Amino acid sequence: MPSSPAMALLAYQESVCPHPFDMRFLAKQPKLWLALIVSIPCGMLGGALKYYQVNYNPEFLTTVLKDNAAYNTLVFMLGFIGAFRVEAAYNKFWNGCDHAYAVVGDLFDGSADLIAFNKGAQAAAEEVEQFQQTLIRLVSLLSSLIFAELEAGSDKRLDEMATLPLAYEFELIDIEGIDPGSIDTLIEAENKVEVVFQWIMFLCLEGMEKKCFGAPPPYMQRALGNIGSAITHFHAAQVISEVPFPFPYMMALQLMMVTHFCTTPIVFAGWTGNSAVAAVCSFMATFSIWFFVGLAMELDMPFSFTRNSLDMRYLQKLLNNRLMALVHFFTPGAPKMKQGAGTFEIQLGMLEDSERVLSLNENMRRRTTSGRQPS
């Protein structure tokens, strides 16, 4: 069953119908139990009303709801607003995922450009290495702070949050390598993301003054632009995490859900022929509405640590591994052709017949067979 590492709490399947064994994940949905708590009493009430009518008072409920138009209108309006609520949450979730991945991608792209531009620098090797080590520490710190801000959402506008964001516990690249005075300043700062972003800009300018870059200054625009793009995606993601679903729509939806809960047992008690059918129909009609609206409320928070949220801890670890790889492979530089390899030309149609076109696995297999272990 294919799944995304960044959404380890979710199970996705390519087939239309999930495997019966995968239905166990349904029990882990918090809103499932809320929907059951609401819908089970509704179903029991519908069955009890029909049972009383059949066994004790046949005229009961015959004059309560003579026209079905009012209930049909209520169901139509509730379905319309509910579908709008689910669609809004769905778009909010995927837009949040897009921005989160864009933040990580842009931070890596900018860091990769800056480290690559260190080639051919006139500064001493120690200065270049210090620049690189400081850069990856600050970028890792910036990513963690971005995720913490998104996780806090609208709660950070309060004077005191109940708990600190879990993103503060994400792994960082040697945070103790940064001088304690700067860390103290960062802890006291209100806009921590902007402070670290400004530190990265200062670091790049200081690197240019020390001639830590071998590329001309115009090339620096690409690197700084990528890091700036990450901040742009962060600000766009803040709209998702801080702006809730419009209050008037939410109140209208909740009022309709409560009205639907109160009228559904009465309606199905009058429509059906026995108490069991009335109970099941009342239960299913109420459960479907409350469950899907509850899922929409979960999807509304893509940056919170719920069962249906994005695993930002994975994204932080992914960025850290990429940043450390940049520094690790800086000294070897780009690969070089081996002696005697020469050059060759090949026609487009003959590409598949060429002996020089090998997959990575086939190349490793040949190296192992010839007695050379792949590095």
C-alpha cells in the first residue's frame, strides 16, 4: 500500500475501495467517535418513536409533519453548506501541504546555490567553511521556527499559550554551535522567523565582503531569491493557519445540524414501517453529516499535530539531511570523467542499443562482479 512518509498517520490506497483490513484506521479518527456520540441517540430516538407509534398509539406523529417540503429544504441547504465546508477544508489542506513543501524546497535550493557559489572563492578555506557551517545551522533553525509559527496558528495572538509548539522539539543541526548571545536574543524576540531570516541575509553580505563566493554578484540574486521565496510561502501559509472558516457560515451550519438532529427521528419515524428501519435511517442520516463536517474541521488544520495533519517533523529531518549532504559533498566537487573515457556521439534512435547507456543498478552490478565494491 503506497503511502507518503510526510503523512505517516494517513493511509492512502490506489484502488477505489480500500482493503477491509485498512478500515482499522477509521477507528483512529477522533471525529468518528463524536459522530457516533451524536448519531446513536438520534437513531435510538427514531426507533423509540416508531415503536411507540406501532404498539401503543397509531395516530401518533400523523399530524406532526404533514408536508415533507420543509424537511427536504433543510436537508438540501444542509448538504449545500456542508459540501462547501468540506471543499473549503480540502483546498486549505492541500494548499498548506504545497506551501510546506515549497518552504523546504526553497530553503534547500537557496542553500545549495550559496554553497556551490563558494567554489573559486578568494577567501581562506577556514572562512568559507565557517560560512557554510553557519549557513546550514541557521537554515535548519529557520525551518523549525517556520513550522512552529504555522503550528501555533491563531493561538500565538494570545498573551500566553497553553503549551509551546511541538515544532520547538524538532531536531536542529548543532544549535549549540551558534553563540549563546544570539540564541538569547532570538528567544526574547517576538518575530523569530524574521530575525533568523535577517541573520541569513547578514551572513550572505558578510560572505560577499570576505570574498567567500567565486560567482559574480548577480548570481547571488538567485540564491537569495530562493530563500526569500521560502519566506513568501511561509507568509502565505500563515493565512491558512491563522484565518479560520468564516464565523457566519459556521454558525449557520451548526444551527442547521442541530435542527437536522432534532427533526430527523420524527421524520423517519413517520416515513418508515418499523422501529428498526427508523432507527437505522435516523442514525445514518445524522452520522454522515456530523462525520464529514468533523473531518472538514480536522483538515482545516494541516499544520497541527493531529491524525490528519502534515508530518512537519519529517520535513524538518529531510531538510537537515539535505543540508548536511551539501557540506559533505562540497570538497569533492563535481565528478570528473575517468581517463580514457573519451567522448562519443550517438544518434537518437540508437540510444537503446548503446553499451554506454546503463542504469545505476546495472553499473553497480558490473562493479561488484568485477571485484570493485560500489562506494
